[in-house]
Amino acid sequence: MKSLFHALTAIAIGALNVSTAFAQADRPIPYPVFEPPQFAAAVESGTRKASGEPGPNYWQNSAIYTLSATIDPVENTLAGEGTISYQNNSPDDLAFLAIKLRQNIHAEGVPRSRYVEVTGGLNLTRLTANGSVMEEVKEGHPDAGQYRIQGTILTLALPDALESGDSVELGMQWSYKIPPHTGSFRQGQDGEVYYIGYWYPQMAVYDDVYGWHTDQYMGLGEHYMGYGSYDVRITAPEGWLVYATGTLQNAPEVLTEQTLRRLALASASDEVVHVVAENERRAGTSTLDSEDNLLTWHFTSENVRDVAIAASPHYVWDATRVMVDQDGRGRLEMVQINSFYRPGTTAWERSAEFAAFSIGHLSKLIMPYPYPHMTAVEGIISGGMEYPMMTLIGGARNDQSLFSVTYHELGHMWFPQVVG
């Protein structure tokens, strides 16, 4: 690993030097930069500084998500339910809330900017606010106690305005058809691998500049997301390997003693450990058995902007660690590195090695990696896509291209996962 470290460091620093050289050259400015009046108002109110930094009166709204999801590989569906406790830290009383339903990009008649498979979108079967059932309307602006879904945006008119400093608890139940990878974007399933993204109703951002951000998700582009805490339970068949954003809270309830021992070894070693090998991908060897043939995996995370899930009975699992200096004075904290991939996928036996290097190197270049794990997942897409603590990387690659995409996607753990 030491010789690889020096080689990869040279590559990364070389690329940084090239970009620095370009940055030092005069940059053409094609047109003047105008300050939007909304931003000027935010500076005036003290929530922002002219530099873009938070001002003395800056605030963010936040949410606590308690969610559960069941993956059905026979019907290729996800059934979910949960609650969102939404905290209004703004100085404004909010008469209505905006909620993102990104899976609705797969609904009939929804505007989109790219091809996607039409699978029906998200079927919301229950919505409550502080225990009161909300009524759906199909036309017009919803009145108090009603909501309307338009494309990927749900607008909820609260029974009573959410006053500044107060919170509201929303209850939800939903399901959707998990789209095939050929007709989805950055998430979906291919019959072997299930990578679950944008799978739950998520609060839209209400900020100090524009208020509610209710732009439709049309397939291209990425997302402006708020930060929250998540308590997530994922139910899948026994023998499947499941991982998600956050810390696994119930490892002894889903993993065998052998798998737990190997994970402990990976947490204490700089070498890559084969936690689950090709001939061990079954219940009773990699995961526990259960009476109903299902296991529920429990993850929690704090101050993240999203949660993604990877699940498959076809994955092997490699793991190692990287020690990150948290304060520049040697206060080291362990980051678990995971790699899930189908055996035989070219170059992926080095995935955990590349991820460990990338997290260590970027922690020195930017700031210490703040999360408990970094997980690289193989499958579905041609390139890569980042989610908090996880990245999805597609296809067989050679060492150079896998390292390149891994380093790039892990760079996104800082931008936009930390700096939104």
C-alpha cells in the first residue's frame, strides 16, 4: 500500500498543480455579475454577507426523518412509511409546506428533460400533519388541511400556520415501482443490484434568500437539499447485503459471527479484508437466517442532506479503514471503508484500496472527512453518482479509470455533501 500511496499522491498532486496553474491565469469574464435583489435583501437583513458567507442572523430549517422501507425483489417495489418532524427556524410563519417527490419523474405526464421509464411514480397513500389526515385535491390551490401534487412537488396547506420556532410532525405512507436501470437516472435496479435513491418524500428547502425552492425535478441536474437527521430501517431478503448512509445500529441482528469478526479486523487494519467472499453470499454464512426470510437493517445519521441504500444478493464485501486526523494535531478517528461489487467485475478488487486512499488524501487537501464510513457500490450506471457516505459507480473498468471515478465521486463528499 505504501508504494501505491506515493504513486497516487503524485497523480493527485500533479492534477492539482495543473488546475492551480490554470487558476492563476487571467480568467475571462463574459458579462458583469449582477446582485439579485433577493440576495441584496438577505445581506440587508443580516442573514448573509456580501461574500456569500453566513451573516449574524443566518438560519436554516431542519428535519428529523424516521423512515422504514421494504424492498420486494419479486414485484420490484419499495413500500415505505415514516414521519418527518420539520422545525421552522426561520423568522417567518409558514402557511404551507413544499415536499419533493422525486420518484414522480417516473409518473405519466410529468415534465422531464430526459428519457425515463414510466413506472407510475410515487403512490402516496397517507399524509397527516400532527395526527390529522390531510385531503388531496387535484385542481386549484389547496385550502387549509389539503394538499396537491404537481409533478415532483407536493404543496401542503397546513391546518394552522407553522409559527417561527415551532415544529410540525408529518406522517406518510407510500410505495413505488423501482425503475429499471435502463429507464432511470442515478438509481434503480437491474434484477441483481438495487440502488435506492430519491426514495422518500423529502422536505424542499426554505431559505433566507428565495423562500421555498419548488423547482421540478426533470431528470438532469442535481439537487439543493436541506440537512437533517435520519433513522432508517430497510427490510430485504435474508442473504442480501444491505448498506446505507449512516451508522449500522444492529449489526449483530443481521450479520453472522464470521462477518462481524472480519469487520472488526478491517476496522483495525490498513489492509483490505474480504468480509464476504464469493462463495459466502448466502443466509447463515454472510447474514443471519430468519423465520420469515427477511432481515431489517437499521441505520442512523446526523446532519446529512439525503440517504441512499444499496442492496443485492450478488455482492461481495471488502472493507478496510483510513485514519483521519481531525484537528491537525494527531487526533485520529477511524473511517470505515466499504466496497460492494459483483465478483469478476474488472478492477473492483482494488475499489476499497482506492477509496481509502482518496478519503485520506482529500482529508488533507480540503478538511477532515466528517462521516463514519465511505462506501463504494458497483452497478447500474455508466459513470458515478454521489450520495452522503456512498457512491454508485458503474461498469467494468481498468485500475486507472476506477481510481479516477472513485477519487472524483469521493470529492463530492465535501461538495455538495458538506458544503451544500
